[in-house]
Amino acid sequence: MAKVLVTASTGNVASQLVPPLLSRGHSVRALTRKGEKASLPPGVEAANGDLSDKGSLREALKGVSRMYLLVPGTPQIEQQ
């Protein structure tokens, strides 16, 4: 099975993705700003980091074969 990096893993959407991944036999690494203090299901590896920090993202991606990326929407740009 795959090692999956899940971003926004403590949020409303991605937190619902983690249990099914685990139940299917995948190993999950959760990218979170809270690091080891994050409330994660048993068996989930915490990776302290932020998408805007290239170094922490590089570390979090080591050994990962798949990634679930959830980012907030961008503001709508009004045309003039």
C-alpha cells in the first residue's frame, strides 16, 4: 500500500479522509502546524510543517508516494 501525505489533516474535510485511508491499509502522514500536539487517529504519523515552508514540506514528502492536497479557495478577482 501507499504512504500518503494528507494536508489540512486536522480540518473538517481532510480529517474525514484519514480513517478510510488507514482502513484500506495505507500509511498516513499528516502535515499539520501543530506537529506532535495535533489530535490524530492512532497510527497516523505527524509531520510538523506548513505548505508555505518549503523545507518542512520537503521533509514531510520524504518516503511518500501519494499526497492529498487541500488548500483554501482563492478570492475571486473582479474584472474591470
